[in-house]
Amino acid sequence: MGKSNFKSEPGIERQLALQDALDILRGKWKILILRSLYLYGTMRFKDLLEASKNITPKVLSNELQQLELNLLITRTVNNTKPITVSYELTNHAIETLPVIKALIEFGLKHRKKIKDN
Amino acid sequence: MGKSNFKSEPGIERQLALQDALDILRGKWKILILRSLYLYGTMRFKDLLEASKNITPKVLSNELQQLELNLLITRTVNNTKPITVSYELTNHAIETLPVIKALIEFGLKHRKKIKDN
DNA sequence: CAGTATCCGAGTAGATACTG
DNA sequence: CAGTATCTACTCGGATACTG
């Protein structure tokens, strides 16, 4: 390492981008929710409740609101009776697919490694 | 969505792998620390303190211990005076590189998108 | 230098119950 | 069905100070 001054290193842009990404995807459920939407397409609130095992409605609601705020999902109220609500990924959310894939790959390898020890 | 029963969907393996990965990499700092170690190679405690701007020694210490537990870094005590300690990525940690890259790419695109709105 | 000890506040997450 | 309201427990992260 020597005398590097980290404060003036290049790549600050990428550092900030990384921090933003971590902020947006933070929490126990967001990435799992995104993955469900990838796998199943449009989903209703109750679908997501079932898909994300053990999540409570309050927490799911919070997570969905944050994802919507960050433009990763859309929320649509359907004029049915009773009323239903659909959630869908935005085009922008496609950018998170590589993240999810990479996480899964890492997880698989990690599980394998733990097993081998 | 229709009548899918999520509990019996295939890909449970991948779901668990994803949850493991999320658990291991959780928190505000772990991924940033890993990235620093990628960029700079071996680093000492104080180097990491500087590189992860605003982190406190207590928090850094915690994060490093967890990363070590999960076999992502090694901790080496050097016989110098005063004693120094080096942290390094394990081979296994290489598997997290795609995650970090994907996060950065997503972050960059997200920042751009926000700007454009 | 490389941490640990304490304390604290904020945010996260869950249980449970209720509403339009 | 799709949430919200309330309350509670717990974890996370930070401030500050101290030690071998």
C-alpha cells in the first residue's frame, strides 16, 4: 500500500455509484422481490407475500414503496372487484439482473465451499 | 401469475444461494471493503480506515471479523514494531468480483437516469 | 498501530390486529 | 384483496474514549 492517498484516488465516480447501488438494494427483501418479478413477471401483492416466504404485509409494503421510489418497479391498480394491484419491473430494473445473477453464482459457490470444509 | 404454488417452484437451490449471499455481504461496508482490497491488494487496518471514508474502528473491526469468518479475507499479524496487521482477499473472494462490478454498473446507470429526470 | 469497551440513537423487521 | 396501525425487539452503525 505504501503512501497512497485514498482520498485522491481515481474511480471516485465508481465508488459513489457503488454506494448508491448498495443503498438502493439494501435490506433483507428487495433483491428477493426483484428476483420474483423477474421469474414470474407481473405479480399481485398476495403473490409477492407468498413468494417471499415469511415476509409480513407491512414489511412488503415498505419494500415495494422504496423500490417504486427508486424507479425499479411500477404499481398498477386494476379496476376489478375486489380491486387488485399489480407490480411489475421497469425497464430500468433490468440493470439489476446481473447483480442478482452474480449474487446467486457467489452463493452457490459459497455453499459448495462450506460443504467441502 | 395464476395458480402457481411458489413453495414448490424449482430453483429453490438458487433462492437459498441468493439468501446466503445477501446475508454474507450485508451491511453498509463489506462490499466497499472487498473492493478496496481488490484495488489495492494487501492492506493494513489503518489503510482500510482511510479507504472506507467515515467508518469507525469499531465498525471496521466488526466487518473484518465477519468477512474473515466467511472466508473472504485473511488476517495476518506481521512481526514488526510496532506490530502491524495485513488483510488480504482469499481466492474464494474472487467470486464476489462479478457482484461488485454489476453493482457499480447498476449504480452508474442509476445515477445517470436520476440526472436525466 | 490495531484494535476493544461503552453507550446510544436510528432504522429494520416482526407480531398482531384492523380497515376500505 | 391490499394494504395500514401499533407496538415491540433487535440489529446496525456511530461517537467517544481507552488499551496492549
